[in-house]
Amino acid sequence: MFIFRTKGVCPPEIHFEISGDLLKNVSFVGGGCRGNAQLITRLLEGLEVSRALPLLKGIQCRNGTSCPVQLCQAIEQAIRGDLAESGDIRVHQAPQQFSRVAVVADLKGDLPALQALLRVNADALICLGNSTGPDDDNDAVLEAADGERVIFLQGPGDRTDSNPHFFTFSMGNRRAVGFYSGYIQELTGFSDYSRFSLELLMVCNLSGYLQNEEVFPALLAMTDQFEADVVLFAHTGLYRHIKLGSVDFINVGPVKQGDRNLWAILELEGEDIRVSFEATPDISGL
Amino acid sequence: MAESVKVLPQDIQEIIEVREWDMRTREGVKRFMELKAKSLPSIAISDELVFEAIIPMQEELIAAIRDRYAPNGE
């Protein structure tokens, strides 16, 4: 998929694909006239690029340009190789409901910590990112997690790039999403308008991982537009739980904390979720 | 909030340039932080945060604009 950042028109982004010589999935994102935009999408779907380009040129709207002209420029840049195709931002949605999950971060190849985590009574064990790292036990960690209820998310320090960037799951009526940090917005496939981008930008960019409490009124106002009402993130090294309005924000720190292993437990209680942090002694030296 | 700006009288429209920032975007959040805003909605006039967490009455907004309007040479 190509993501083109526009200039001078209402929608800030245009997303599209080129398959062979055919235009696919053209989408004007983030603003503008939805009705006309949807019509353009339908009319262009599957049209040869060579037939589409003349139709898009020469249309004026404002600022000396228009959505069709911007799309034309985007397609021409893509053909010339001046617009790189965006990588995927991977969102994995759990197919089943959970009633109890354990969440860690920054496992960094620590096999004893993972083995302690595997002993936790939970439907799923989620590592928000950096599950592998410079330690030598990476292969053992991946092998131990294989087939278990373990979900590894992608972190900036992970040695491979195949895990989901966002993981979303349901607990009762609550919708949760987990991610490592704002590094995801630096990836080429990131769009401000994609699923869970809002949650990420509000946590990371607006509130500084919830450390800037001065902007909590604004953060609270924006939560009305969230898809998730439980937001899990890592990066800061802190363990923290804050509820703003109807949204639970849970910061999960590294699993290794001195001589103990620490994780967050989310447990469904009726309609709500109870959040706690549990520690077990680190027995790796024994 | 944007609508309250759009319905300002013509003589006010002629002396202002309106820019709306979307808080769902990186650019919008960056501008919010630059203005040191804390709440929504917010209105800044000439880079100064003037109204926060309220949608001002037309008269208030017009007065705030006029207070800060300095025609060329004055």
C-alpha cells in the first residue's frame, strides 16, 4: 500500500495500491467530502493507471489543487519510484475472549522469567515487545513459548520483525489493545488514521506515556474516539495504572525487577476489569 | 468549534486567517503542545492560547480578535 501525504486539500492522506497496472483500494483519509471520495474510490477500483491519470489531471478545487490532482501526483510518484510502498503495520486480533491475562514487557530473552510467566494462571500471556534481545537465550525463549498461550508483540529491540505491532482482545464488554511504544509511528506504514493510531498518539505523543498529567483533560476528551477502552503500553520502565473516564491505561515495565519478576494481571470481574501487579522471586540463580 | 469561527462576521473574516488542527494527528498534537494547551477545545490567536476548554460566545471571540488586531502601520 502507498500512503501519500497531501498538500492543499482536505484529506491529509491518500492510501492506494497498484496491482500490475491496476489501481486498487484508493482511499481519501482524514477529511474531505466523504460522499465524493467514496464515489471516486468506486470508479477507480480496478482501472488501469494509464486510463486513470488523464481523468485526474486539471481539476481545480482550492489552493491551486484538488483531491484528484493530488492522487495523480501520488500515482506518478509511485510509478517513478519516488514514493515507497509502505510496510504493514500488523494488528493481530485475538479470536477468543479472555477472562484473565498476564502482561509483561522487555523479556529480552530471559528464559527463567518466561518460565515463571508460564506458570501463571491466565488465558493468555502477552509480552508487549522486546521479547528477544541481546541475551543468548533468545532461541530457548522462542522455543519455550511455541504452542503456549504466549503472544509476542513487536518491539524496537526485537531481533526479528514478524510479530504484530498491535494486539487487540476482548474481556467481557471491554476492548483492549497493547503495543510497545510510539516507535511504531516511525515505521513507513504508519498512518494517523489507521486502527489504534489514535490510542498510540494520545498515550505517546500527547501525554508522554501518561507522565504529563497537565494534558489529562485533553486526553480524557479524546478517549471518546478510542476504539479500545483498555490501553496497554510499555517503554517507560514503569508499572502504572490510571483510569481516565471509562478507559484504563496500563503501563507495563520490564519483567525483570531486581531479584524478582513482575507483571500485570488483568482479570474480568463482572462488567469490569481488575488490574493488579504481581511479583515472583527470580529463581534463575538457584 | 470550527463552525463558531466560520460564522464570524465578514469584516472579521477579512482580518483573520483560520487554521484548524486535528488532534487525531501527529501534526495536531504537536501544535497543541507548542501552544502549551491542556484542554479541548482550544482557540489560539496569533500563537497565543486565548480560549481553552470552552467555545466562546461570538461577542467574546470578536472582541479577542479585535484586541489583537494591529493593521499595518498602527
